[in-house]
Amino acid sequence: MSHIPAVSVIVPVYNGEKTLEKCLESLRIQSFRDFEVIMIDDGSTDRSGSICDRYAAEDARFIVFHQQNSGVASARQLGTDKASGKYSIHADADDWIEPDMLEKMYKCAVTNDADILFTDYYLNNGSTQVYRSQRLQSIIPREVLIQLLKNQLEGFLWNKMVRHSLYDKFEIHYFPGIDLSEDTLIFAQLLQHELKLCYLPEAFYHYNTWASTLTKEWTESTFEKKLKFCNQLLEIVPSDLKEQTRSVLVRTGFTAWKKGLLSSKSFKSQFRPEFKQMKWMSLGRKDSIAFLLLILGMTGFAKCLK
């Protein structure tokens, strides 16, 4: 019988040759040894595929799969399907992790018999590093889901360790073609079930915003992808949480307006019906005031609040 690793680390890779080795090396030198790294090369056209091949050849814990470019959701799904660990966690090719991350997270998860373990993380931009707390206000899954919908928690996969059997048990899956905030949809599904949650108030993961495509300026394509995510989110959340989910949709539209991707007229016609069905303070005070002024046609004043 083959050995079942304690942890599977899933790494989706697409054209990440400049940062990939730093990511994989930070995994290779982990103080915890009982893990596997599932690398999914999503049709890279640079040296990423060969870098993955080299790590797989030099360390049996590293396993690579190559596929035609299909998007990050497809890559994460393949990695999830191939992973065999008791727990799983993700790492992105442009980030890196602390040497004791897997050791401390796995120990905490096992000690508390956690289904999902949440941790803090570091936000890195060049020489700047910021500690970001992800403290849970509750360990009740539904309340954590609300915290996520209110933008009080991030939906990232890489600062959370998940009992891997939950994916099959509850038929948790990615949605093809949704490649922005696809990770949030995973937790929107998971947190609808009775799970044991745990929070470890330490940071191990370095989110490299300098290299991340998610931090670049919004484009029309970004807005379209965000809308696709929001519409899928509205479909999968419980009916009694629709108001909180609408706030996610309205925040997306509001950001697009502030970025100049929507005219005031288009914004009001598209998002006013949703806004009327939610509590205005769901946006946060500053954005809510600007939103109300915009709805009233006082866009000149609203723009001063950006």
C-alpha cells in the first residue's frame, strides 16, 4: 500500500519562470517532511514546465502534471483531484512560504481535529511587508461565511489548510471558466456544512502583490470576470444570505465605476436594483455615502470620496 502523505500542496503554474523556483524551493526546505507537492503546469509557454520537471526529477515528493492552457480553476481542480494528502493547501507560483509553515499548520489542525485551519498572512510588495490578520469572529461556519461575504476575511486558499476528504464528501468543486476569485467559491461551498474550524494567529505565507496579476489595474476583462464570479456566488449561497452576497456584487460594480469602467448611468441602471435589496452600510461607510450620492446624481461629490 502506497504511503498517504499528511499534506498535499497544490501549485497551479502558468508562465511563472521568474518566481516559480523561489516558491518551490520554499516548499522543498520545509521543516515538516511528510508532504507532496502537486504542480499543475497549465500550458506555460516559458520555462515553467521544465522547472517543474526538474523538481519532480530531483525530489520524489514533487509531482508534475502538464495540461493545455485551461485557466487557474481547471489547474486547481486537477491538482485537487490528484492530491492524496490527509490535508491540502495551495501555493501560487509567484509567492513563497516560511520554512515552518506546514509543520505548524498541520500540528495545529491535527491537535484541534480541524476541518479547516485559518491563518494570517504577509502582504509583500518589493521591500515592503505588511502583516494581515484573518482572525475569525466565530468558529461557526455560517458566521464565517458571512464574514467572508462582508469582505472581512479573504477567500484565499493558501492561508487555509483543508481536510482533503471534504472535497469528495460534499462534492466541492471549481467552476470552469471562473478564474478570478475561484478560491472564494470553494469556501462559499464548504462553509455551508457543519465543520470544525480553527484559527492559528500566525503568518507563514508571503503573498507577492508585486508579481501578482490580481493587483494590477482593473480592465474591462477583470470586471467581466468579477461579474461572472458574483453571479456564480449568488447561485450557490443559501437564500437567506442573498443580501450579503448582493453586497459583493454591488462592491464589484462600485469599484468598476471608480476605476472608470462604468459610466454613472450604466452603474445606476445595472446595480441600483441590487442596492435597493441590501442594507446600504454593507459597502462600508465611505463607499456607501459615495454610492448614495452617485444614485442621487451627485457624481461630482461622489468622486471626491474615492
